[in-house]
Amino acid sequence: MKITGAKGNVGVKREKVQQMLKKGEGLLGTDYWLEVEGWGQDNILSVSCQIPPMLREALETFLMYGQRIFQAGNINNAFEMPVTFKEVIDGTVYKHMRKHHLEKTYLKVTLKMAPESNPEGAESHKWVFHNCWFNIDGVDLSVEDRTSIVKPAGTMYGYFWGDEH
């Protein structure tokens, strides 16, 4: 491997690139499953979502002579996660969402990264969300746009514990 046009210590750059490549395949943001407990094979075909942030409250404290420091406070494990689904002709997503809203149920949802080379999923990249519910936005329908797929969008609310796998 040759790095052309580089200035500085090319050997160090080459070594760092090689170390990174040895760690393995890079994880793509498109390789994930969004599974809802109790929905069987009708798991959500999500086209976009996000991993919720892992945050702690920043506690500000002042010491003598006015020195300001921050300490790690309580864990904030509640989240709002934007989600976009891919609906299919038989209305799978809306069927479950309608029932979910009418019965006011709370769901257990698992976001699991599933790289192509490991379709069973990477256990270290798995988040279990508890007491979730969805709000779904309206979807625009039009007879003039014949190529558009119905993609309901909305927000999933819930909480998670960072240590559960």
C-alpha cells in the first residue's frame, strides 16, 4: 500500500491504516433489524432510525477560587427516536400500529446490527428498548406520483438500559 503525496511520517500512517484494516469489516448503517416482541415474523421493515444517545446529566460544581468542574450525574435512558418504515401491500405495519394505538400497548423493541458477513447479528451491537410506543405521522398519497413507496414516518418513545443484551 502506497500513500502518494503525503508529507510527514508515511510509515506511521501506513501502520495505522493496516491496524484498522486488521480489526475487520466495517459496520454499515444500513445493516440492522428492528424487531418487535410479539409480532412474530411481522417485524418492522425500517428504512431509517438511529441509535439513541447514551447520556449522563452534567453536574456543574464550583470549587475554591472559582474553579468550575463537571461531574457525571444521572443516566438519561429515555429517548425519542425518529423512525421511517417501509409499508407493504398487505398493510403489515399499519395493522400492528392500529392495534398498538387502540389497545394502548407498550412494546419491547430490539435494534440489532446485522452485517452481511454475519447475518445472525453482532451481539455487541444490540439495544433492547422497553415500554416503547409509536406516534406515526400522516403519509402523503398521490395518483400523480406512481414511483413512490409508502413510507410511514414517526417517533418511537421508550427507555433502554445500556447493559442489557
